[in-house]
Amino acid sequence: MSMPAQLPAARFWRLPLWGRLAPALKWVLRGLILGVLAFFIFGPLMNMLLWTVAEKWYFPHALPLQYGLSHWENVFAPRGGALESLHNSLLVAVLTVVVSLALAIPAGYALARLNLPMRGLILLAFLIPQAFPSLTVYVNIARIFYEIRLNGTIPGVVLVHVSHGLVYAVWIATAAFAAVESELEQAARCAGAGRLRAFADVTLPLAAPGLMASAIFVFLESLDEFTGSYFVGAPDVPMLPLLLYTAGAGGNYQVASITALLLLIPSVLFMLVVERFLKADVLSRVGR
């Protein structure tokens, strides 16, 4: 055990036993806390990764008895459904981002720049889809979509995902536009640019990092959405969350883990991008 750097050797050894052990115990306690946190965070991930390559694994064995990639082959086989589900999930997520940003950019600009009455109430209204149990909401949406023949279609699933994606899109877009100084746009207009040109050349590029983060949040929300995809899309629009649920409910943990890994990889990559683009000055303006 090394002595504290700030104490001379003679003074350190004159300390009582508890005083000499306290620094070491403090570091041990910190290590235990970090170890427990790491176990709860990375333990389930390691268990999932083991299931993706486990050919034979049953109680009471702590590790798989046999490893292999046969389940990967089954998942990506033509009859496995993963490729079609992955295609549909990516297509719906991209369309959801396009529609959400098409609505959020003008809405966010208006909420950030214009002196609108009840601005806070308008922002709060976008949280309404999150305020009610999603199951009852989607059951009623599915009934309406059956009547207008949108159930079981890609556009129907996209509309459902947009209703949730707009929460992130509008709030973050509003904060991104609010973080851009209005004087810059006014200077461009004084130099002869019109309102649309000033917006396209000055405001939009400066707000682009926040809008990029907004798009990524919407993409990830759409990619992981299960309830709306199930009630509106199944069984005609297979998607990865539906495949994950079916495999998990059927006890096929290998297929469920492989599907979960397919959903996890883009989530981790995009969250790293969000951390880079979404700065503190943008976050500080959310809800202002």
C-alpha cells in the first residue's frame, strides 16, 4: 500500500491504523461500485453476444457447450425473414425521418423565431402521443387504418412512427434554430438576400448539427418501435422488432439475440454521432 503523496513518510506512519487504511479502502469501494455498474451494463450485452454464437447451451452450464454460426445462416436464409424485416425497418425509418423533418423544420423555425401565442402549449402538444398508454392508442389507430385501407402498408406504419418521431424532431429543431443568432440572418437580409435565401444560406447550415441529431433520434425511435409496427403493420409488413418479439416469445434465444444485435449496432453508432453533434448550447435551449 502506497502512502498518500501529500503526507511525509514519518507523519504517515504516525497515523492510526484507520487513517492509513482509509485511502486504500476508498479506492477499493470505488472499484467495487464501478465493477457492479459494469456488470449490470455489460453483463446483459455479453450474455446476448454469447447467445448469438451458442449452438448448445442449457442449465446449469454457465457458458455454451458448443459454438457455431448456424443460426446466423438460418436468420439470413431466404425463409428466415431477417433480410425482408431489415429492409422494411430501414425503409420505414428513413421515410419517417424524411416526413418528420419536413414537418419539424418549418415548425421548429416558427417556434424559435416567431412570437407565437401559447408557444409552450404548442410544444407541449407534441408530447401528447407519449402521454397516453401506447397500446390503447394503437388499437384505435389500427381500427381507423383498417377502414381507410392503410393497415398492413408501409405508409400506414410510417404515419404511426411519425406521430412519435415528431416529439424529438420538433423539440430538437426548435432548440437548434433558437441556438442560431437571429442577427446573422438579419445581416444576410441587409446584404440583399431574401428571407428564403437567408434561411437556406445562413440559418439552415448553422442549425444542421442539431437537425442531424434530431434525424438520428427519429431514426432510432422508428427502428426500435414495436407496438405501432405490430398493430398497424403485422403480418403484412414484417420488421425487426416483430421478428425479435416472435423469436423471444417462442424461446428461440439465438435468433432473438441476433436480431437484437442488428438493432443495437446502428443505435450505438448513431448515438456516438449524436454525442458529437448535439452540443450543450443546443440542449440548453430545449423548451425555452
